[in-house]
Amino acid sequence: MSEELSMQEMGKKNGAMKHLWFYSIFEKAFELIRYKKLTVVELGVRSGGSIKLWRDYFPNSTIIGVDIDPVCLKTEGERIKILNAGQDSQEVKDFILENSDSEFGPGADIIIDDASHITVLTLASLKLLLPILNYDGIYVIEDLHCSYLDFAAANVLSRPGMCHNDPNVDLRNDKNRNMMNDEFWKLIKMLDGNYGKLSSIQFYPYLCLLFKISKDCLKQGIRAIEGEVTHKE
């Protein structure tokens, strides 16, 4: 019997483009739910390497990929559903809810944002999709270091797929970094106050993982309900 491939080996096999240290972080975060029936979403498909990685790593799950570049549709296949749309589009939310096949709820269990890395779009996706992350779900933002960069100066529109974005989108990530900081500050403040939608936030180099509250939280003395504290009677 051959040894099972590690996540990093699966990534290499499928041509996934991830920073190497991401794999050990992901394996630790995903190992207990790997064989469950999940809905796993990745924003940013490109050549499809990461989507195929998730298909192999989560053998019982539905994998949903979203990309603004029409070439992404070539990646569709067994257990893989692809939407050609911008990451901040309402279509994304609707598509996930229509195609989710999770045993844990009507939304997604894991959402990975590896799309444009443009601050305003990253935040738009977070606000759009965090509400449909199932209880105990994980929302991942990759390549967070890009939020310190001036994408306009870096000629980012020459990169694959980026030319399909709205030309009015502000590419000055360095100018908009405070928007990202402010959003994380709000989320951390809610954690400290034991309210909101998250149970924890983990930061690593270039990477952030946000963990959705468990249903068990709603059975305790303080419930987490959409940004306000409600005491159990």
C-alpha cells in the first residue's frame, strides 16, 4: 500500500502556487474535518492547481472555485464547480448557497481568498461571504502582505486575469492599508467582548485564518448574535 501524499506533495502534483509554510498551517487547521462532507470555496482559480489540490485533500467535499478570468471554467470537473465572476459579486454568494452540499449547513465550511489581493476587493469579499460561513467554519486570507503594496506602481494589471477587474478599482493597497487594519481591529474588539461571529483569529506571515463560532457558543451564558451581546434567559 503506497503512502498517502502530504498536502504539500498534493500541491506540487497539481501545480498549486502556495508559499511552502502555508501547507503545515492548513494541515493543522483542516486535519480534523478533512474527511467530512464539506463545501470548500477558493476565490482565485487561475490555472486550477489549488482547486485540484483541495479536491484531492478533501475527498468527500464539493469544491467551488471563483475567478473573474473566463479561463477558470476549464477547471470544472468531478466535485469541482466553477463560477466566472468577480470576487466581490453578489453572484458569488448566490452560487455558493445554490451549490453547497455540506453536512454542516447551507453555506461554506472553508473559504480561501487567494484572488486579487486588492485591499478593497478582499474586504468586500470578507463582508459578503463571512455571513454564509457555516458554524465552525474557517475563512482564510492569503498573501496579506500585498495589502502594504502599491499595486498601481507594480503594474499589476499585466498579471493573468487582473485586466478583467473594474478599471475604477483602487489599486493603491498601501494607501488603503488602514481599511484592512480597521476591519481587523473591529473583529478583534468583538472577540475581546465575546460577541460577533468569530471564535478566534490567527495571524501568520502572509496569512490570516478567521474561525467562525461554534453552535455550542449559542448554548452558553452569552450568545454571539450579529455584533450584539444577548444574555441567555
